[in-house]
Amino acid sequence: MASAEVFSPRTPGPARVVVLVSGSGTNLQALIDAAADPGYGAEILAVGADRDGITGLERAERAGLPVFVHRVKDFPARDAWDRELTDAVAGYRPDLVVTAGFMKILGPEFIAAFAGRIVNTHPALLPAFPGAHGVTDALAYGVKVTGCTVHLVDAGVDTGPIIAQGVVEITDADHADGGDALHERIKTVERELLVEVVGRLAREGHRIEDRKVRIPA
Ligand code: GAR
């Protein structure tokens, strides 16, 4: 695969970022907090969701950010939802889109519109344990270490080029409590990693070479 320039930093001004969430939004909150520093290099323009009544949207509203919600069930077909979500995000002219606990598979129109510029965070060490149950699938398999992966989104489920990973050890106690404590430990590592990666992409830009995400400097 040829090298492709995917995003060059915006000069002047911070990179424009839209974040998509489905749940508690602690990763979103970490990004909001980091972006409060002008030196971070990224500005969050809006937060979108696939459902109402989630803490992630409350966090966005508390930070004074515009929010939008597009629920799959309100559309006659999945591609209509895909188009609406694509248009809503494109309206903010983002340099980067971050899916931070967004529990829907993005459609082909969305992926084409923001190709190479969608950053996802996943609670397992990809390519192991993709999908919606990364934490409990790793526990059930019996691996001794798991963690989180920040990667670019492609047309597959959690198959895009990996940017960074963090490792978390699994203890015997994790099997007893069903994975909640493990997920919280993963999220502690994940928030720090996501903030670091988004900041680097925003400040330095990136390109993709043979599945490797290259960040200058
Ligand atoms: C995070 O652990 C994220 O990796 C996971 O949901 C959590 C969201 O937490 N995403 C997935 O499992 C996607 N397959 P948050 O709402 O507190 O940021």
C-alpha cells in the first residue's frame, strides 16, 4: 500500500475534532480536559451519540459543546442513518473524528468521508478480542494480559491500523467480579493513551504506510 498523507496539522489553529459516544464518556471527558489547554493542539467542536440520556452527552453539555443524537431505530434503513450521521459530523468540517465508546459500527459513507481520520479506542489488545465485548472476551479466553488499542477505523470491525497500545495485567480476582474492575483499570490506561495520541495527531499530523501509522517528530 502506498504512503498516503492523511492529515497535516492546521496552521494556524488547533485541529478540529468531533467525538462520538454511547455511554459514560470518561474518555470524552479526558479529551475535553486536555483540550482546555491551548497547547494541546485540538479543539472539540461537537459531540454526537447514537442514543439519548447518557452521561457522555451530559459531559459535553456541561462543557458547553453542541451535541447531536442519531438513533439507528429512527431511520428506515441503516444507510439512511449512516448518511445522516455523516452529514452531521461533516457539518463541523473535522480534521479528526474520535469514537470514544461509540457502540455502533460506522457505515461505508461515514468511513469514506473521513477515511484515515477516524480514531477509535478499544478495550483489548487488537487484533485479539475485537467487537463489543473486548474486556469479557479476554477474561473468558484466559489471557494473562490485556489492555487497550487506539487505532484508525477502516471498513472492518476493529481491524484498522494500530496507533498505540497499553497493557493491563489480569488478576485472579478479575475472574471473580466479571470484569468490571478490569475494565476500570483498562480505562485508566486508555484515557491517558487516547489523550496522548489525539494530541500528537493534532499537532504533528500523520500518514499511513503499509498499515503503519507514521507521526512525524
Ligand atoms: C471504553 O473502554 C472503550 O474502549 C469501549 O467503551 C468504553 C467507553 O468508556 N469501547 C468499546 O468497547 C468499543 N468496542 P467511556 O464511555 O467511559 O469513555
